[in-house]
Amino acid sequence: MKRTTIVLLIGFIIVVFAGVALAAEMSGEVTAVDAAKGTLTLKSGTVEAAFDCETGSLIKDVKVGDMVMVEYKEDGGKKKATKVTAVAPMKKKSGGY
């Protein structure tokens, strides 16, 4: 009984952490978008990343220059977007710290 409980607990922990490792997100400015091909490119700081979208409808209203958050999963070395959400651009601080 005790051994079964430990095995089940370890299995549960592995499943939970595997799910977290498979899902990721990135926020940034859209530098390229092609709804017909289902592709999106974001730039965040010095990092630029390209995403394939599971459906073109995820990005039908997205334009170059928009700020978005992309939830994605890695599949065969490619980033596949599962959700694209518009975010408000960060305001620049003026005259101070």
C-alpha cells in the first residue's frame, strides 16, 4: 500500500512537471504576420522568434507593430502557437528612474 502510494505520487509529479515543460509563452512586438500561412514573428528585447499557428484564425486581426502574448508548445523543433492575446504596450517612464 505504501509503495503504491509512493509510485502514484511520483507519477503525478512527473506528469505535472512534464505539462509545465511543454507549455511556454512569450510577449513582444509583432514584426511579421501572415494569416494565410499561419505564421507570426515576435521581437522581445534582443530575441526574435517565429511561430506557426495551429489555425490562421488565431492571428487574423494581428498586425505588425501590435504587442501580443503567445502561448505555444514546441513540436519537432518548431514553436506552435496555441493562443495569441493582445497586450497593452508598456509605457515608457519619463524623466526619472
